[in-house]
Amino acid sequence: MKIGLDSIGFYTSRYYLDIEELARARCVDAAKYKVGLGQNRMSVAPPSEDPVTLGANAALQALEGTPREDIAALLFATETSVDQSKAGGIYIHRLLDLPSRCRVVELKQACYGSTAAVQFAVALVAREPSSKVLVVASDISRYGLGSPGEPTQGCGAVAMVVSAKPRLLAIEPEHGVHTEEVMDFWRPNYRQEAVVDGKYSARLYTQVLLETFEQYKRESGRGLGDIQHFCYHLPFSRMAEKAHAALHKAQLGAAPGSKTLQVQIGDTLHYNRQTGNSYSAAIYAGLASLLDRSEQPLEGRRVGFYSYGSGCVGEFFSGVVQPGYRRDLGSAARLEMLSSRNALSIEGYEAMFNYAIPTDGSFLEIPIHDVGRFRLAAIRDHKRIYEAVN
Ligand code: CAA
């Protein structure tokens, strides 16, 4: 039985900061951010967007054409949760009018949480093949104004319906996985911004890739030549290029040429260059980018996935693109969303970054911004109040 991704939705904030504007403000050569990190724009979440609204908008797309009553579980992956107790997915469950006979839970392991959710969803569907599971990965990445991580900040959400007889991608069972307790990136409960040892995290990302790929190779009997495209976790786009070069060197003794690099990962990077890091969503935003932007039909092609979550857990697995995947893909809406966003000035970005919500339970009405179909409207008595827009 084939199990995998039946549909995909991707959403990011309607506001962005051009990376050249940020470079100017920080007195840094723009080429460092554009070439050295591979970023063009940074999505900035206004106060009325949070991981719940971003996720609900992505889920709305992913659920198009799927009867709500088919959804037996909603797995919400985030590392920028809005509550220490209640799963953010429960708000999404209400906003999307999902059936009450539906399990909802939140999963966290840095940027790896989404892949854990996908693998758990596959297992749930294997037990009950007539059911479908909605996976939503959603995050807002924050490192702090003026920090080395600032140009990699961003936000976004991806939602995927996992089912038997999937229309987009059948997930293969073989995988490599590695867990190790390390402190490369973390965010204590009392902090709004992540603490990160950036260079160390990039080294670990690559080491764990090499280790998990070896495991995958042993288990599947497949090598690099059996995989046509690679979706990497994307903390910034250049990270994928560097990691892919390291994987080629380790497996084949030489780095890939620029044409190979372009064919194997080029199309996975378009969306990340426009949004910045969306943590748990980033790897699957790479998949949406590949499916939407590849000029070559991808039917029958194998895609390798490398998911890395600091702390750390890494996993390498693969999937095969299904015949007719373009039929209900919904690419046009995503392309339109990305091309019709609002540019912010540096002052506008910093004001959104510094916007604080009360922590004493007092009432706050959130200003109106350009958002998708859902918004955070107010905070009252420590409760977040979400509403549908038009
Ligand atoms: N023109 C072109 N390139 C330039 C340049 C210029 N004028 N100036 C610098 N560069 C290049 C550098 O050579 C470097 O490229 P190489 O690594 O290929 O040599 C690149 O730009 C970045 O320069 P630095 O290494 O000097 O940058 P930095 O130290 O200021 O910050 C960073 C880089 C450490 C990645 C920082 O952005 C950071 O801390 N990011 C957050 C952590 C992160 O993204 N880690 C990734 C792995 S962990 C993970 O994946 C989980 C997660 O989501 C966080």
C-alpha cells in the first residue's frame, strides 16, 4: 500500500523586508546576505499573524477538495508555540471546522518536528487506510535585531494531507535517523529569541546528514544516483548548497558541478529565498517550491529529504512523485501570494519585531493588517482570540 502526501499548502506573511534594505541598515555588504547566505527577502509576521494563523491559512489550501470528515488527526509541529499547554492545532481545528472525532496534538523537536509528524501520520494511516491525517508545520524564526542570525529570520507554514493512495508523493519506508543531545540552538521558555551557536549548528547539520544518509543507503540499497532531487531543511538557502556539496564529496569523492547542483536542489530554494527560515515548515516549503517551480515533469522521480532539528535529531528519507501530481497542486495561488506582498521599511520591520503583547491579562485589540483568511484579533483575559477574515 502506498502512503504519502495527498496535497500540500504553503503560506507566509503578506509582509517582507528586502534583504538589501537590512544589509544597508546593518552596514553589511549585501552580497554577504544574498550570495553568502542565499537570501533575497525576509518574511515578517505582523502582530495579527502567529504560528496558528499561518498554519490555518496553509491548511485551508491543503484541505481544498478534501472532505473535512476524512481528517482523523491533526498533528501541529512548531517550535514557536503560542501556549505551553494547549496545542495550537486546536485553534486551527476550530477555524477550519474539522470534525470533533479528530485527534489533535502539538509536536516539538526544533525544525525536525514536522518530519516526526509526517512519519507518525504515515503510521496512523497504515493502521486505518481509509483515514487521512492533516500535518501542519508553522513557525516564526527570531534571532534578534543586529544578531548574526537576523538575515536568516523569516516565517511560514506548510500543511499536508497524508493519505493512502496519495496524489503527490509516496513516502518510502527506508530512513536514516540520528539523535544526540547537543546545544547548538535552543530557546529557554523565558526567551523570545533563540540562542544559537551558528557555526557549530551548521557543522552538526552536515555531520548528521552524512550519518543519516549512510544509514538510509544501507537500509534501502540506494545511492546518490537513485535520487533525482533533494529537499533539505533550509535555515538559509546556501546551507542546502553547502550540505549537498558535502554529501557528494563524501559519497562520490567530488563536489557536484553547478549544473548538477541546480538540477538536484535549485527548484527547492525559490520559496525559502523569499521567506527566510520557517523552521519546521522550511523543508516542506522546499518541496512545494520544487513541485510548483520545476519546468520538467517530476512524475516517477525520487526526492530525498533531509530534516534537521537542532538539539538534535536528523532524518534522511525519500519519496516518489506520483503520476498526475500537477492536477490539483494549487501552484497558482502560491505564486500569486508571493508576488503580491507588501514591502516594509526597516522601521516598519523593527516596529513589528518589537510589538509586545500584554502579559498581565489586560485587553488588547490587535491592529488590522493585510493577512490571509485568518487573524489574531485580540487578547482578552490571557486568551488568544482568532477570527476568520471575509
Ligand atoms: N560576499 C559574498 N559572500 C560573503 C561576503 C561577501 N561580501 N561576506 C561573507 N560572505 C560569505 C561567507 O564567506 C560565508 O560563506 P561560507 O560559509 O561559504 O564561507 C557566508 O557569507 C556567511 O558568512 P559568515 O559565516 O561570516 O556569517 P556569520 O558568521 O555572520 O553568520 C550564520 C552565519 C552563523 C549561519 C548565522 O547566520 C547564524 O547564526 N544563523 C542561525 C543558525 C543557523 O542557521 N544554523 C544552520 C544549521 S542549524 C539548523 O538548521 C536549525 C535551524 O533552523 C536554526
